[in-house]
Amino acid sequence: MEKMRKFNDNFRKVLSLHSQKFNMISLRSLPAILLTCAAIALGGCSETETYSKVQGGVWNTLYSVTYRGSEAWVADSISRVLSEVGRSVSAFDSTSLISRVNRNETDSLDSALLAILEASERIYKETGGLFDPTGAPLFDAWGFGIGHTVSADTARIDSLKSFIGLDKVEIADGKITKQDPRLRFNLSAIAKGYGCDAIGEMLKRNGIIDYLIEIGGEICVSGCSSGGKRWRVGIDIPEASAAASGKGVAKVINVTDCGLATSGNYRNFHEENGRRFGHTINPKIGRPVETDVLSATVIAPTCMEADAFATACMAMGSEEAGKLSERLNLPVLLILGDSSIYVSPGFKQYLEN
């Protein structure tokens, strides 16, 4: 885990520089569409402390921030951070920097996009290419892109695969070079995690160190909850399994000072000719994954990392995800199709007895 810690330190420096331009401004709320982790905030670091919550909607999902304090500026500041991050990395904004990079209108990167792409390159290598944010054409082909319907066929998929891959991208001196202009990014598997981290950095910079931030099910936590303890987070049972078991939460964990993300296919999928396929695409074969994993939960130093690794674990299946967890000492919990649960050695310390 040492190289993950070193990366985390470097990432925080970049993120801190980026977040210095965020003034204190506000934001609103909604609950989470892709919520696979239900966050349960308990009570503050002392009985006299006040914990507040800010909620809203962003990037076609919902966010919630619980923090120790009641400062009026927090809501506006959160909104400003999310707006700045969105203008850099949101595929839902046609004027965002990543949208302009996708259209080959610019090759210049800002600090947010640079941090995300550098992290993506590292995780791409560590997962053998199973985390690959250059797969936007594949998402479109399978009907998961913005405004696209399913139109995938073998010949077309093979054609798309020929120019997809982070190994076909070079980043140097704040600029990006693509080997093929048709290569496009979809950052949905890492952008929400980065957004959580960015809000956390803003709060810490302003003296707030106790918080739980959630965007679309991805979570970043620091300090303690209102009970003076680590934050309690419930990991949802995937819907099919929940109906079968009559339960809603698979495990409850206690965490602090880390990022947490859950990836699953059971809420975002298409059905065609009676067959269901989910939104997690295996970039090596160019098709939705068919594995024994219903959901994958990962704990990492940053939410950005947890977000990306959770997606990769979904794409590789339980056996390979277990090997990845052991090799990187990465805490992983997998809920499998037979309703069994795999808990990596590093994850066990977080489980609530």
C-alpha cells in the first residue's frame, strides 16, 4: 500500500493547488440514483457540537455532505467546488474541458483533469487495462452514452477497440496527445470520486475536519461522526439479492480518513431480446461484463482511487479481483451472484462486529 500512500500525497498536493481558487459559495441537494453505499452518520466529536447536512444534485445524480459545524458559507462553497470540477471533467457539459478534449478542440489540461488522468494511467496499468476511461465509444455503442441507443454489433465493436486504450495517450507538460483523434474519454468511473475528494480538501482548508461526503454512492470521510466515533456506512445488498433475502444492507463498516466506492450493474442496465446487460464494459473485449460479481466495494486513500478500482473489480470478476486486492493490499468486499460475500484480509478491520 506504500505506493498508494505516495500517490495519495502527490494527489493531495495537486488537488490543494486546484482547490485554492474555490471561494466560499453554495449548493443544493437530492438523494443518490446509483447509491450502492448508504451512509449512516451517527452523532459529533462532543455532545455540544452541531452537525449539519447539505444536499443537492449534480452530474445526473445526488450528493450529500454531513459535517461538524453550521457555517452558512459551506453550502455555497460546495456548490462552487462541484461547478469548477464539472467544468473540467463532466461529460454531461458540452462546454467542459473534457468535452473539448474529446472533440480535439484543445490539448491543454487543467489541474483537475491532469490529476484524474494521471491517476487513471496508474490504475490502468495496475488493473491490466480493465480500468480504462477511454472507452466512451464503447459506452455509446452499448447505449450507455449520452443520448445513445444500443446499436452494437461485432464488426463495429472490433473497429472501436482498435483506437481505445490509455496506452494510446501521452500526457506531458500539461498537454495531452492522442494517437487517434477518435479516442474519447468517459470519466464517469472516477469523476464522482474526485469530486468527493475536492469537497473534502476545501472543507479541510477552511478548518472543517469532520465530514462525510457522498456523490452518487461514492464516499469520502474524515474525522469523526456526531457520536465521536468513526463514520458508520452500510453497504447495500444488490437489489436482486435483497429481494431474495429480505434484507437491504449486507454489511456495516466503520471508516475514517479514506475514500469508499461501490460499483454494481444491478441499477444501470439495458434489456434486449430478453437479455440484460449492465453498464460496466470490459474494454479488452468491448462488451458488457458477465462475471460472478454483483457489486464491488473498495476502500482507498482517496475516493477517486476507490471509485476507479471498484469499477475494475466489477470488470475482472471475483477471482482476479481477489488477486488484485492481495497484490496491492487493497481492501475489497465483493457481493457475488450466489449471495455469498468475499471480504479481503485488508477489508476485515473495517467491519462492524
